Amino acid sequence: MPVFAGVLVLSSCSGPASVPAPTSSVPVTSAAPTATPVPSTSDSKPATSRPGCVQDWGTGTKESAGSTRNALYLVKASRHECYDEVVFTINGADEVGYVVRYVPLVTADPSDAPLPVAGNAVLQVVIRAPAQGTDDSGHQPGRVLAKTGDYFAQPAGWDSVRAVRFAGSFEGQCTIAIGVRTKLPFRVTSQVRQADQIRLVVVDIAH
């Protein structure tokens, strides 16, 4: 009987399935150290960048030299697509020095009493301008910025900021504590609002 040889044909379409391309979300900071317990709340979500957001600002200290006798008279927090923002408004266009950095705990100035805020990290903001009510500029006499321990903001559900609290004014400078979800990158800018000649120091904290 004739013998037929079998032939096995391999299709080029039988290769492995294609691997989806990575998404555009890129972590902007490492997770908290494993030795630190993370609460089972919204604070435990990872720090990630949203598409189109530039957040390579870093977590190191940001500072600028100089000081002014113009008063810090307003502190406001707002929420944006890529970051949460805290704006410090000084009553004059002069350059204003600042130091913004992560610390284990902010203490009240000058008492050094602990001033806790919500969040797994805290930014200490020092603005080298007196608080309204302790200045000698003569603007809005009788008004004060805040009392030590007062809250400027306690937002719920924001991506970065958990609280903004006044830590006091002493020797011509103000200290503010910003409670942050975790140790996130941030930037600091200083600008003059030309319409009314006031100085803005702006702290943006990445989502």
C-alpha cells in the first residue's frame, strides 16, 4: 500500500498574545517605608501622576532669602486638576523670603508646643513677613490674621492637602503647618499681582 507522509504546518498567527502598552500614569514618589503602618483610609492610595500633569518638583526644601515688614493677611487653599494649592497673600509688592520643607512635626512659634495636623506628612511653611495684627504697616488696623492653632482650611476628600493650620507669628515671620496625604512633590513660586501690588507666595502640592 502507498504510504503518505504527514506534514505539520505552523501558522504564523499562533504566536503569543500582544502585551498592552503601559499607561501614561507614572509614579511621582515612592511608597511610604514598609516599617510605617498605613491607615486603611483614602490616605493610603498611591501617589500617581495624571496624564498631562508635570509633577517632577521634588520633595526637598524650597527657600528664598529676604524679608518684609508688610503683613501676611490672607491664607487660602484651593484644588486643581494636578495639584492642591495654598496661597499666602502679603500686603505689598516687596520680595518675601520663605522656607518650605517636610518635617516630622511642626511646633508653635515661639512656644514650641506640638501642633499636629491630619495626614501622613507635614510641610512646614515659614513666610518671612509678620502676621496681620503684629505688623507696623498700618493696613487694616485692628484686624488679625489668626490665632495660633487656628485652621485656615480642613478640606475633605482632596488629593493632597488635609489641613492648613497657623503655628504662630514671632519676630517678623509666620509659621504654617500643611498636613499632606503622604510625602508628595511640591513647588513654591512668588509673584506680584500687578493690579493691586500685593505679593503672593504659592505652594503647589502634586497629586
